[in-house]
Amino acid sequence: MLDIECADGKPLPYKGYIEADLQFSELTDETITCILLVVPVSRYNSLVPVLLGTNVLTLLMKQCKDEHGKSFLQKAKLTTSWYLSFRSMDLSEKELVKRDFSLGIVKSASVNRILVRPNSRITLPCYVDKKLRYPKVSVMVHPCQRSSISSDLDVSPSIMMYDYNNTDYISVNVSNVSTNTIVISPKAIVCELQPVNIEDNEVTSDGSNASVLNKVEIDESDLSEEEIIQDSFEEHLQRLNKVLERLRQCNLKLAPDKCSFFKRRVNYVGHVISEAGIEPDPEKIEVIQKWPRPLNSVEVGNKAI
């Protein structure tokens, strides 16, 4: 059986389901395979023997919008039922765009300050604030420009299901890539939740989901680490455009302060990446070389810690 919930998050009672190929002649000539829920007889749904999922409605609205443009509600000559359904869904999409595709702001749930030691990683308890009422969808834990934590803290991207009624508290993995201890204040803005489209949910040999970049087509095959450095600036631009286009298709964003373009050398997680390869960051080596020598047993214990 399928686990189906109503808009308020409560389980939806139903007798069973039917898989059928349907045509919506008013909207499209295509045949769509749908799952229809057979619901119990009640006063509310006495005239509705089966229910059609919003995933099908979303697909139909997208096709209608592609054909008639942004003013599809006015141009498509929809009947009242289709118009009201699409209008409600379209208002939700417009509100999401107005919020810069943010379904919620993730803030630190700790009542105390949290210390993140140099070159360490913690799991930060968080809560979701300013949630948008939206259908269940896959979302990415994503850095945001409104973040109030240090730019030296990296938020590990992760995928989760967004449920307006149940997504209240989440855990976020945060890494300190600096040589300094960083403080996270209570209720600090850590990141945000953004919807993503997961297509062809392939699984790799290690059981993890395939990367969205798997669909980026590159002419050369089996690139080695040395070949990642492009032979020409034009070729580099072509591949960069393919990567950015794929991220756009998946509704993913990049944090500008975390990106470096057209650099010959890049500092990344304690290392320097260049055309010569990967080598330790000289600044981190210098910190170790200049580490003060302990002068007594107390300092020896402190340095060991």
C-alpha cells in the first residue's frame, strides 16, 4: 500500500489504488500513466470516486504553461475546475519565486553558543523558521546569503524531504576550514531549504545517489586528475557552462563567496590546488612550524589536548 497524506499532514484513508492510462483532452493529447486512489464513500467525496495526485496536476500545469506562456490561466480557456486547481498551484509557485526559492530558513536550535574547533566538523541541531506552505518535495540544505555564521564554516549539502507540517527540526553538518575557533550564536541563520528536482534516481555501486552532474556531457571520457585542468581557456568555458546549466536545471544555486573562477591556484580545505597538482596549504604548515614550545608539564598537557 501507499503512504498518502492530506494537505494537513494527516493520513489519507483510501480503499486501494488503480494504475491507469488517462487522456486529458482539454489540456493535452498525450496519454499519462496515473495512480488513482479509491476513496471511501462519504458526504465530502460522494461525487468523487477516485483522487488524482498533485504530481499529475503539476505535470499538466507545466505542459499548459509551456504551450500558452506565463498568462496560461487567461489564454488556455480552462474550465472552472482546472482553472481553480492551476490557480492555487500557480500562486504557491509565485510565492516561492518571491522568496528566492527558499522554503524555510534554518537557524541554530542551541540555547548556548557553540564552539567549532579549527579543522573540525560538528552536527548542529537546527530548527526551520519562516516555512512556506508547500506540497511535499525534495529539498537541499543550501548555504544562503542571509547566513549569520562565519564564511569559514562550510555547510555540507544534503537532500531531505520537506513536509510543511513535520519539518520543524533538522541536523546540519558544519565544518570549520580555518585555523581559528569559530562561535555559532543561538538562533544564528545557518542555511536555507531549497526545492530540487530529482530525476532518474540512479544509485551508484556504493549505494549512494548519483550526482546531478552525471548528466553533464563531456566529449572526453575517463578524465584523469591531470586532465581536469583544461587545455584551453575556451574549453574551460564550455565545460563550466555545461556544469552551470545542469545546476540551473536542478534548481540549485552556488554561494558566490564560496566560488572561485579562472584561478590558477585555489585554496580548498587545507590544500592548494593548481596545475602542479594538490599540495598542503603553506599557511597551515607555517602554523605548525611556529607552534610555541611547551616550557612546563602543564603546557605539555594543554598542547596535547
